[in-house]
Amino acid sequence: MNKRYTFYIVMIAIGTFLIAAGLRDMLADRREAAEAREEYDMLYNIYSGQDRATVIATETPDTGNPGNRAPDNPPEDPGFPTLDELAAMNNDFIGWFSISGLIEYPLVQGSDNDKYINTTFLGARNSAGTIFMDYRHAAKWEEPVCILYGHRTYDGSMFAPLGNYLNTQFLYRNNTITITTRDGNTLTYRIFAAIQTDAWDPAYGTAISNPSGASETFPNAPDYATHFLVLSTCTRSEDPDERILVFAAKT
């Protein structure tokens, strides 16, 4: 057997191994994504009393006039029993996050910012994770600025839709966030800006250490605003530090 033939055999073997490994990883990712969707669909059904697939199919993002939009078929107020049921499933539950037709998920706050990166609401190990509030916000919704983190997944779930907010027209047509807190209060925020940046953006420091500087740091912050949300997700680029930030003000 000559050296060239041996080289070709080795390269074919390596190529076959890499293809098999890639397929294995792809199948594992799809399995995890399906498992996460099943869990979060179940939680949405508990919260809203509606089937998520039906709601998402009928509540596509608004393409009409800029401004606030209301869902065509908003879920009925789930009331305290439903919130208590979710809290019983996970004591870290702090509220329900909604941008109707785009994002509908329970929110948690852990003792650190690591756990929920790869852990679902019900505690399963899964790369989809859970949307969570920065653990340093001790006062939760009373904080002047709160950061919420979520993955920008390949299947379009979690915080994947945030990339659309880099488009100004999309932002103004789909700019209302509603949060139902664990104790049953309803908070409404208006999205006013989105940027592509990195993990060292001053917005992170403002949210944690200098909330009084939010109106000066956040782009286009409305004059009336005293409480803000910063939604943070990755960009799926080759740069692991790249981020998309979406800014919203409490109305």
C-alpha cells in the first residue's frame, strides 16, 4: 500500500467521522429544541388557557400602522391560581413575559446568572435554557433598570425574535411588552430602541451599577421614563461576545 493511498484512506476516515459527529450534534440539537418547545408550550397552555400553536398562528406580528398593538384574541386574565401553579413548579418564577405573537415565556431569577443558561423552567438540562432576570436585581420589578437574558435559538424560540428589532419599522409595529408578575400585577413597557453591540456595552454597567444614568446611556430613551428593561441575547455570529440589546421603558 503506497503512502498516497494510505493518505486518502485516512482523510476519508476523518471526513466520515466529522460528518457523523456533525449529524449527531445536529440531531441532538433538534431533539433538545423539540423537548424545550414541548415544555414551554405546556407552560403557556397552563398560563393562558389557550393552545400556543393556535395563538401564534393567528397572532402574527403587526405590519400595519406604527404604535401599540393589541392581540386579536388576548388570553383571559389567568388570575392568582395559575400564577401560584407556576410558582409551585419553580420557586424562582417571577412573572410571565409577553410580546404577543412573538415571545410568550415564564421568567425566572436564580441565585446566579449561570443556572438558567442551560436549564429549562422545569429543571431539565437543555441548551434552550429559560428567560431570566439578572440575579443582582434584588428588588426585581422595582429596580430602575432590569436586564432579562435569553438565547437566540436556531428554531426561532426564546429571544430569537429580538434580532428583528434592529429594523426600525418592525420595532414601531411590535413595541409593547406585558409582564404579569408573580403576585398578579401587570406591567407594560414600550420598546424604544435596539442595537447590535458586544458583551461590554455600557448598558450592562448602567443597569447594574448606575441605574440613574439610564436615560443618558440608553439610545433614544423617552423623557418620561423612570423604569427600564434591557433585553439581551446573542447574535449567533462567530464572535461569542456579540450581543443584541433591546431597550424598553415602563409606561
